[in-house]
Amino acid sequence: MSDTFRADANRDRARIGRVLSGEHARPSLRAIRPALFIDRDGTLIRNTGYIKNPNDVELIPYAANAVRRMNYALRPVIVVTNQSGIARGLLTEVDYERVRARVDDLFAERGGYIDAHYHCPHHPDYTGPCDCRKPRLGLFERAIHEHAIDAASSWFVGNRWSDVEPALHYGARGVLVPSDETPADEIDRARREAEVAQTLTDVVHMALPG
Ligand SMILES: [Mg+2]
Ligand SMILES: [Zn+2]
């Protein structure tokens, strides 16, 4: 066996080892793309307060249309929601899952889908500090890694400043879509430090130009 042949064989073995370990393959799987990170309660569905009963789920106007248009554009729609009702003992994880399934059904009936849901079940007063309650980044970090998301070109949308603030961390676009429960000072802050839109239709126009 010539030295050249042996060197080639060793290089091939090393390359195949990297492929099998995933080290070599991951870059191609990481065809990173922007996502729409979106709040649930008060943004996609009406916030009736610690929603426990699937029958209470009601889509907000334009939500189904906006999600469908993101689906057509192959832009992942990722719900990130604080569910402190679980920490407060007002609903269980099972209740949360039933509500989530109802949300998915309502979008499916209208020809759209949420790509993934992430929730924080904590509240500092009940369960101590956590790294996943918005505006903390824990759930966003998980989603970014699990779905090969490019955070900097993603959009962060919701009816509270805590939904929008993560955009500042990633150098991304954040859009507040005020609802009845949005405090005025949060709207002012979003006008200064991020963006404000009247409806989710406006957000789609911003995120999917042309
Ligand atoms: Mg909300
Ligand atoms: Zn949490």
C-alpha cells in the first residue's frame, strides 16, 4: 500500500467518522431560516385569563389568515407563551395540552398550522426564578436550536413588551400588537425601541414584503 493511498484512506475514514457522528452533516441540516416567534394569549387567541377550558379558545381576527400566509411562505410559526396559571395551580399541564390541541384544531380548520409551541409553566412568586419565562430567553434558545432558526432575522411578536423585548437581544425585529390589556407605557416603549402594528395582517406585510 503506497503512502499516498494510506493517507487517502485515513482521510476518508476520518471524514466518514465525522459524517456518522453528525459533526460533518450538521452544517447542511442547519440551513438556518427566520421564524415568527409569536405570543399566544392576547395575540393569537383572546386572553380570557389563565385559559383552562378548550371551549374558551377563540381566535383573534386576522390570526388564522396571518398564520396561513406565514405557512405558505415556509416561515416557521413558533408560539412562545407564559403559562403561570400552571404555577398558580389554576390549570394543569394536561389542561394546557388540551387547550394547545384546541388552538391547533382551530388553525387547522382554517388551513394553517403552528409549527411548534413552547410554554413556561412557572411564576417567580410560586415556583422561584426560571430561565424560560418571557422576556427571558430559555424557550427561544430551545426553539432556535431545535428548529435551526436564525434568530437575528426572525420576528418577535406579541401584545406585551415581554414578547417583543427578546428581539433586542438577538438584534431582530420586534413588533408589539396591542390588545385591550396592553399597558400604555409598553406601547410607548415599543414605539421607541421596537415597532408597533395594529393587527397581525400588518405584521405579515412587514415580515413578508412583496
Ligand atoms: Mg399575551
Ligand atoms: Zn419558566
